[in-house]
Amino acid sequence: MKPFKTTALVLSGLMLATGPANAACNTGSCGPTLVKELYVNTGGQVYVELSDSLSPLDCTPVPGGYLTLDMSLPTSDEVYALLLSTHLQQSPIWVRLNNQSAGCTIAYVQSEK
């Protein structure tokens, strides 16, 4: 095989293997995806925008395409910390949502490299 073809095959394989370009949402989760925006208001509500289309989800996002994090839950600080760190590092994350929830509430998140 000629060097050019070998290099092209390796590069195309790397492009396919790197997320979140191949990421997608399904009925209950998104990932791997990127946190595009975090929005926190003074009332304590946390809104999360992902880099993927939310249309396949089995929940109703907040207008503007935001997911919500319920900060009254015992592990919400840890979930928020992981969302923030992946947002700052532009690292991929998996987000699991509560099915049929108003505001597409986040059940848990998972980060992996």
C-alpha cells in the first residue's frame, strides 16, 4: 500500500473514532456529546444545552433546547461539577435523562476518555 493511502486510511479511522461528531440522542440519553452552554440563574435553576439535537428525547426540554438539573437532589452538586468540568475542558459526556419529564431533568452524567 502506498504511504498516501495508508495515511488517509489512518486519518479517516481516527476521525470516525473520535466523538462527539458521531454522537446522537435517543429517547432517554445523549452521548457522547459536548456541553455547549451552562446557564445558572440566581434562583438556583441550572439549564444545560448540549451540542446534539434533542428531538429524539422522550421528555420536554425547556424552551430554547435546555435540559434541567434539579439542584435539590443529594448528588446535584457532583453532577453540576462534572457538567462544568467537561464544559470547560470540551470533553465528551453522556447524559441520562428522566423519561417523560418536564424540562428533561438530568438523572445522571458520565464522563469517559
